[in-house]
Amino acid sequence: GDSVTQMEGPVTLSEEAFLTINCTYTATGYPSLFWYVQYPGEGLQLLLKATKADDKGSNKGFEATYRKETTSFHLEKGSVQVSDSAVYFCALSMNNAGNMLTFGGGTRLMVKP
Amino acid sequence: NAGVTQTPKFQVLKTGQSMTLQCAQDMNHEYMSWYRQDPGMGLRLIHYSVGAGITDQGEVPNGYNVSRSTTEDFPLRLLSAAPSQTSVYFCASSRDGENQPQHFGDGTRLSIL
């Protein structure tokens, strides 16, 4: 079946450091790819998405590029802030509606001042 | 802006008890879903609905029932709780359309003793 694999955390960075969270996927077709973020005590929020190969999703300084050749969707940010501390989930959807998501295990990011 | 509202936020049950987790959305979204979140496993889809009167199973449906009598509400029922159902449960909704973002509630933390 379809699956998503993320690097295990926690990832601990100092403020203004560069962030990469790796995400790879396995799917029988061509999924849409998403990054969701979960702040403490809250539900998940969509951070960015990409629906076809070579698309780049971006939001709030975060970016991820849909790489079909490597089946990857790595999340990057050039300069993290303390407020970016959260759990980040990579996910895929095989249907156009994007309402049936397969999630990775999540990566906790901790940013220290 | 209520969005997706889940009740209760916390619940402790004994093995064998039944319970209904409530989920309501005020955005007139067609799609609604239930996920469970377990450490290191991300979120897994339990059941979903594409509209009032229509429900279907997700990845981990056993032990759970759902119904969708109105567009707004999508309750999740545990008929006979088991310790393996200890988890955090999230309800999500989205509009009809391609790759619409999922809107998540704040979750229900459920412990089965």
C-alpha cells in the first residue's frame, strides 16, 4: 500500500539555522503531497502542498519540491524561528479531493533562542 | 469562527464501555474524516464521509462506527472500548474540490483502562 517515511526527531536547531526535514513516499500512482504542522495542543494545519512532479509548494518561508525521480518531498526553511517549534507531518493523497491522507510518523522540531 | 469542534477534549473509559466522540463543522464542508494519532505512527484514517448519508472505511475501521445524518455532524462511536483504542482522535473536514486543505479539530485524548 501507499506509505510515507519521515526522518525521526526530535530535530533541535538554534534560531536562524537552516532546516531540512526529509520525506519520501511509496505510491502506486501519482499522489498529491502535503506538509501539515501541529502546534502544541492543537490540530493539524496545512503548511504547503504540491500536486504534480516538479511543483514547489511554499508558505511562511517553508518550501518543498515534488521530486518524482527520488519520490521525495523534503521540507526546507532558510532561517527557523522559535515560533516554528512544532511537529511536522508529511502526507500524500491518491484521490483528487485530497481528503484521504496517508501520513508519515511526524518530526518534532525544537528551535532554541 | 468555530471551524471544526470536537467534544470532549479528554475522556477516560473502562474496557467494554461505549462512547461517542462528537465532531461538528460550521463551514458547510462536504467531506469529513476521523483519524487517530499514535506516537511514531502519524495519523491513520478510521472512517470518512463524502456527504450526508454516505460513509466509508479508512485504514483502521475495526471497533468504530460512524454515521452522517447531517452535513455538519460526524460522530464516531466506540461500541466496546479496548485498551488498544487509547489514542488522540482528530476530526477533519474539507470542501469538495481538488486537493482542498483539511481543517482539523483540536483533538480528543481518549484513555481506555
